[in-house]
Amino acid sequence: MEKVAIAVLGCGRIGRMHARVLARHPRTRLIAVYDVMADAAAETARELGVQAAASVAAVLADPALRAVLIATPTPTHVDLIIAAAQAGKAILCEKPIDLDMARVRACQQAIAPLAPIVMIGFNRRFDPSFQALRRRAEAGEIGAIEQVVITSRDPAPPPAHFVRDSGGLFRDMTIHDFDMARSLVGDIVEVQAMGACLIDPAIGAAGDIDSAMVQLRARSGAMVHINNSRRSAYGYDQRLEVFGAKGMLIAENRRATTVRASLGAATEAADPVLPFFIERYAEAYAAEIGHFIDCLANGTTPATSFADGVAALAIADAALESMRRGASVRLD
């Protein structure tokens, strides 16, 4: 089986993680990395034994290249998506597509005639536990879905400089949960959000929040509750509960082992939950790449398409508006 030649644009934390996954994936051949910070690209290239490209244009000009993975800062995504589509490359782009819906819509219009394969990096859809839960719910095991509870809490707040450029908690963090909600209950028609800065005053000074609770209503009538925090003393907290007419499905946190201890001081004591997203979603990131390669091979639309990126951003924008207005917001 011929491996798909792919390059990574962006060699920060998430880009380097993706490059490592691609370098060892059985169906991909990482051929180049690029970053505006040449040192970051050179270090990643040395680690993985690939080329550090001199420019985006040089990457896209390679006729052997079939796809690019975009892991650059969010404000660069639109221009890179358009450039890659014009070069005839398939695209896997980290979320969000952009922070400005108008730019996202303009990008959508610009690439539509080219009909590229574009996948947005909502990696949680590919987590084995979340996938199993969704399959069982879709098979009717718990009947019609009535309520969903999504818990997503980071282990520690990000630095203030990240917050300033991130687009805010709803567009940066909760957007994963908005996508997960849509994958379970379908179109969202109403959003009500509350947010506060309870953890790090620097986040508030940067104009963002570090704690949030969001209620969503689906067109089906199902309700979703999302709770987010930028701090969790016990590790990266990622849980999912789906409740229906016949019962409930729960996907719990992941731990290093399943060993539990019952001793004098405690019973059923377990390992800490995994520390952060790279460890927690390692399997999901690999499965995400596998799905992307399947889409290239079959010419099919990815499960997390450009349209899914648009829909999740629309919910994030509505959540921000709801929080500012102190009222629910309807989505057309």
C-alpha cells in the first residue's frame, strides 16, 4: 500500500505532535515541515528525519505532496486553506477555521469551485470511547436522546499571551464540545451561556473567561449541558454522558492503568486521570489521520468537514453573544 505524502505547516506544540503522529503512521509519509520560526521547523525536521521547507510556496509546489496538515496560528488558517486548495492538495486543518465568521464564509466560497477535501481537526470525534458511545446511541440502545452532559476541564490555565490570541474560551476550548454535541443530537437551535473568571485574574485582564456553563437545545428537542474550566486539580477531565428514554451511556476519564487500591486510608483509589490532551487523545489523533487518508482514497467528505467547522464556530459565537447579553440566542 502506497503511503500518502503529507507535510505539516506549523511546528508549535500541536504541530509537532501531529508531525510525530504522521511520521509513525503506517499510511502516511511525512515529507516536510514548515514554520515561520525556522528554528522550530529545523528542530522538528531533525527529530523526524524530514525536510524543513523554506516557505509555504515550496511545500505546495512539491508534485509528490498530496495533503497538508495546518497547525499554524488560527489567523493564518484561511489563507493557507485557500493556497493549499489552489495547489490541488487535500487539507486537514486544526480548529477553529478562523475567529471571524465573515472570513470563514469567504474562504468557503473561494474554495467551493475547487472542491478540495477539507477536514477540520475535531479529534474528539475519533476517540474510541466516544465513538463507541455514539454508535450505541445511534443504534437505539438508550432510545431517543433527551439529555447530554459534556465535561471538559483543562489541568491548568493557559498563559495570558495565548488567551489574547485564542479568540476566547468558547472559540478555542468549548468549540470541541459544541462539535461533540452536534455529532450526538444534530442541529443546535438555541444557546444560553454563562461565564466567569474564577481562576486566573490575568485571563480576565486579557478579556476572556476561565469558567463556563453552556446550555444547548437541539432541533430534536434534546438538551445539552456543557461545563468548562481552565483548571482541574486532578488532571485533564474529559467525560461524556448521554441520557435517553431507555437508559444512559457514560464515557469516563482515561487513566494510565485500571488498577485500583483499597487500603486503610482509601478504597477504590485509582491512578490520576491523564495529564493533558496529547496523552488523553493519542489514539484519537492517530484515528483522525486514518479517517483523513480514507477520505483521500475514496474521495469522500470527512466526518468533520468544513461545514462542521462553520457550524461549531456559529455556536461559539452565539455562546459569546448569550453571555454578553445575559439571554438565550436562537440559531437559524
